[in-house]
Amino acid sequence: MIVTMKQPAVYILANQRNGTLYIGVTSDLIKRISEHKGHTKIGFTSHYTCKNLVYYEIFDDMTNAIAREKQLKAGSRKKKIDLIKKETPQWKDLYEGLF
């Protein structure tokens, strides 16, 4: 899927297969993942080296994206891992496929 700029999205980053997970929401997925990969912002993802995009969903508006982010964060770790495995069983980095 080709992602356009300024499109609300929810994403999950991982540092390795079955490793530390980070869930985020953004209005520009390509730019935000690039920032995570470049460690341009100090925080959770740079500390735990979460830079592999293993899951994402695109939305028409930010309100729905934020609601989905909250839903994912409230879910169990098992549900998150099952969601990732359904989309990318090998936990490959989906970033390059965005553009």
C-alpha cells in the first residue's frame, strides 16, 4: 500500500520479533517512522531501539485513529502480537513498502 502524506495512521513498532512494542498515532506515517528510525527524538522508542514498523492502519480522520490507538494500547500483549503475526508473520519491517 502506498501511503500519502497527511493521512492519519496508527502504527506499532518493535525492536525485534516478540520484543518491546510501541504503539503510536500520527498524521504523517512516513515522516514519523523516519524520525523513529533516525532517533531524532529522545524517548521510549530510542531507548528501547523500537524502529521496525510491524503493523499500521490508515484512517480517514484523526479522531478515529486516536480511538483505535487507545483501543490497541488497552488490549493485551497477546492481542497485539496476534495482530502483528496476522499482518506480517515474519515480523518484517513494513517501512519500505510505504512508498
